Amino acid sequence: METQEKPDEETVVKEVQKKPGTVSWGTATLVGVFTGMLYGGSKEAAASVSKDAEVMLKLGSTPDKREQYRLMRDAMEKRFIRITRGSIVGGVRLGMFTAAFCGFQNLLVEQRGVHDVYNVAGAGSATAAIFGLILPGSLQWRARNVMMGSILGAAFCFPLGNLCLQ
């Protein structure tokens, strides 16, 4: 027994049209997170080479094989934790920066109705100002960081936006 149901109400699908040239916020954030993870992990791995040399010096001074094994295991565990922490912190930092930048850029495109170099410079200025605000320090130091971030963000992003939009 088959019955055909007719919908009582029509489903209205409203598609949001993206402005041409805008960046996909989610994709850019994921790329930023993974890039930050690679950078943070590789930076910590390069920094831990000198600490490995210290462990090798300790290994030469201990004749007991069990002690040598314990020293190597502890060194490898510490190195793994240090590299993992560097990857997570680097990924979060660059991911947050990328998400904020792309979010501000898309907001400016929606509000102004045009995609141009001023949106890129404004997004860079706002993002750098916010990240200057969250740096540690006194209130005067943070105010200085906000001003410097705003100026430097616009100064770097204006030529970069000009290059990308040509």
C-alpha cells in the first residue's frame, strides 16, 4: 500500500551567495592549523638536538646498562612531549590568527560590498591589534601593542593584498 504524501508547506531554501574572491574561512583555518603544527613541531625538534647531546654525555658516564636505558627512555619521552606541545601550541596560534584574519576579511567584504585591498589591510590591522592585546604586560604595554599591531598589520597587508588581487 503506497501513499503519496504531499507536503503541506513548501520548503524555502535560501542560498547565501559568496562574493567573488572571498576566502573560505573553514578551509583557511584548517590550513593554518596544520601549517602551525608543522612549524611548531619542527621548531621544537630542532631545539631539542642540543638536549640530546647532554643525554649522550650522561650515557658515557654511567656504566650500568639499566641506568643507560632509563636515561634514554626518559630523554625520548621528554622529547616527544616537547615536540607534541610545540605542535599543538603552534597549530592553535596560527589557526586562531588565520581564522581571525579570514573572518575579518569576509566581514569587511559583506559590509562594504566590494572585495578590494582595503579589506585585506583592514583585516590585517584588526587581527594584529587583537593579537597585540592578548600579549602579556601592563595596560600601557598592551595599548602600545594594539597600536603597533594595527599599524604593522595594515602596513604588511596592504602590499600583500595588492599583490594577491592583481
